[in-house]
Amino acid sequence: MKVLVINTGSSSLRYQLIDTEKDYVLAKGLCERIGIEGPFLKHVVEEDEILIECEMGTHRQALERVLETIIYTEPAPIKSLDEIDAIGHRIVHGGEYFTDAVLIDETVKEHIAECAKLAPLHNPSHLMAIEGCEELMPGKPQVAVFDTAFHQTMPPMAYMYAIPYEYYDKHKVRKYGFHGTSHKYVARRAAEMIGKPIEELKIITCHLGNGASVTAIKNGKSIDTSMGFTPLAGLVMGSRSGNIDPAIVSYIAENENITATEVTEILNKKSGLLAISGISNDIRDIEKAMDEGNERAKRAYDTFAYRVRLYIGQYSASLGGIDVLVFTAGIGENSARMRKKMVEGLEYIGIKIDDEKNQVHGVEADISADDSKVKTLVIPTNEELMIAEDTERIVKKELLKKQNK
Ligand code: AMP
């Protein structure tokens, strides 16, 4: 099946055309600066990369440019849009409505629109892309794959906040968790790599990129995760604070004479590694500064690693032990030094990595020491492939349903 995967942000649109039979990316690219000055489209087919500067005032226009580029730019992987079998959309927030990917219909669109309250930067742009596809490729099956769906298996004790119950009833304030597609993908790959059924494993997955989260997975299901009502919670991230004492928000607001909304903006954009180091949100810059003796860089680095270590400890308690630990995303896949730092002192729960095996970057690897009880794996994430596979699964399931009617 040829699936067009679409991932929109507030001013961006990423795409991949994937042949699911061959697990092969036929074309990929991204549109940036949609609706602002200087929009451009970067399109890649095999090794060929082209940059196109063109008018893209809306996500709908960006989508038109993408579809034209895919079929008319040589080498063209397909000659007509008819060759696309289905479209898979990454949707950031599905609230409590969706526990799996779904075929998009009017009700699904209404639910995505309702969840825009919870993800104001993302869900509206997802809807624009869905409606754009409806108009430009009428009748083509479209599937929504939610970042939140994988975590809908969490029990209430993991997702309830101890605040007045009416906020949950009225405003849906609870933990949702994010990065679900990535956690699901690497957990599944981990089970395949060690040759055991996922249903028999206790897995902790650490998605550590600019945004970062840890998930506890029991028998293939998410039972807890570090992000919360929003992607601001949990770990220390590039520019996000992660967990802090909630009273800090009003304290800073009063003392700096700013609003709570402004404090939240600071916690999202001016905190995390960037704030503690005073240098950068990028772990590579921080590692370099540490080597030059910068004390704040070291503090930022140690705080990041310590928070991850705490979550691994917490989640081994939630799971009642741990069989597999997985590192993925920019930092998890690439920084051997950070991986070593994060698992320091975790021998007591059976995690021991091999320094030599740990020297890997961006490839699948088992980095566990020979005598380690826990398997520690590095697995590059592939959210687009997971979305394409989910799309294929849902479309085939719906076809079967129709045939059996
Ligand atoms: P992501 O959000 O998954 O793209 O991850 C982005 C982050 O990964 C960057 O901010 C870096 O901190 C980190 N990263 C990417 N490449 C490397 C690398 N080669 N070594 C260490 N960290 C890296």
C-alpha cells in the first residue's frame, strides 16, 4: 500500500510517501513558515533534495504544493495522485475519545475539533490538512493516528491529578501523555529485537529529543508516562521545565509582575537545559561547554540525567521490575555519554551497560553488559513508518468490515 503520511505543526507540514509492503520511503519533505514571511518547501526523493520557495499562506496551499511536487518533480515516485492508497495523519491530541487509530469521518473530525482546546497549536492545523486532502483527493481513505492514543490504557491512579474532581469532569484535566506513536514503535521493535512476545515484557521507553518523555509499558500497554495534561510535564527538556512545584507559577507571576500565561510560556520556551546551562537547548553544545569547564552546563547535564534516572526508578516500581530499557530520539539515539550518565547507579535494578557497545549513534543496538539482567537497547524511532502501518491496518480492517456486510 502507498500511504501519504502528513504531520502538521502550527506553521509547518511534514510529509512522507511510504510503500508499506517494502517499508520504503518513496518521497519526503517539509513545508516551513506557512502563513508567515519566507515560506519554502524541501522535497527529497532518494538522494535528490530540492528547495522550492513558493506562496504558502495556509496549510491547504502548502498541501497543494506538496501534491504537485510529488507528482511533477523528477524523479517522480508516482505519476498520479490515484496511486496513493490512503492518507495517515499524525494528530497530537485525541483526548479520551481515541484509544487507537481510526478512519476519519465527520464524528472523528468533530472530536479532533473539540480537542483543539487541549492542543491549540496543533489540532486546528491537523483539521485543515484533513479537509484539504478531502478536497484535493476526494474519496481517499484518511486515518487519524493520535499521539495520545497509546497512553489511553493508563489506569486512573496514573492519570488522575489530585485536584477538585470537577476539573476532570468539566475541563477534562487529567494526564494524557504524548509521543505515543514513538513509544509504541520502539517497544514493538524492542520485543522483536530480543525475540520475545511484547505481551510478556516489562519495558521502559525513553524518548529523549528536544521534547522528552519516559513510558512504562506492561504486556505491550502503556501504564504510565511522564508527560501530562500537556507536553510540558515530566522530564527536563531542551527548553521546557518538566515537573516543577505548581506554586512556582503564581509566585513568579506575582514577583515578576507577569501573568500566569506568560509564566507558562517561559516554562515552555525559556526553561529546561537552555535555562540551567544559559547556553543552549542542544545537548551537543552543553557537552562541549562542559568539556571547556562550564559549571552551569554540567549542572544542566546532570539535572537532565538525574530526572531520567528518577523516572526509570519510578517506573520499575510501577511495572514491578524491568526487562527492557530503550533509548530513542535525538539524544537517546546519539549521545553515548548521556546514556551512560542516565543509567549510573541503576545496577541495583539490574541495568548495566557495556561501555564499548554503548559507542553507537543513530542505529539499532543492544548496549547491555553481558551480565546485565535488563536488556538496554538503542532504537531509532520511526513515527512515520508506524503511522503508515497503522493507516494500512485500519484501512484493511474497514475494507474487510464492508466485505462482510
Ligand atoms: P529530536 O527532537 O529527536 O530531533 O532531538 C533533538 C536533540 O537531539 C538535539 O537538540 C540534540 O540535543 C540531540 N542530538 C541530535 N543529534 C545528536 C548527536 N549526534 N549527539 C548528541 N545529541 C544529539
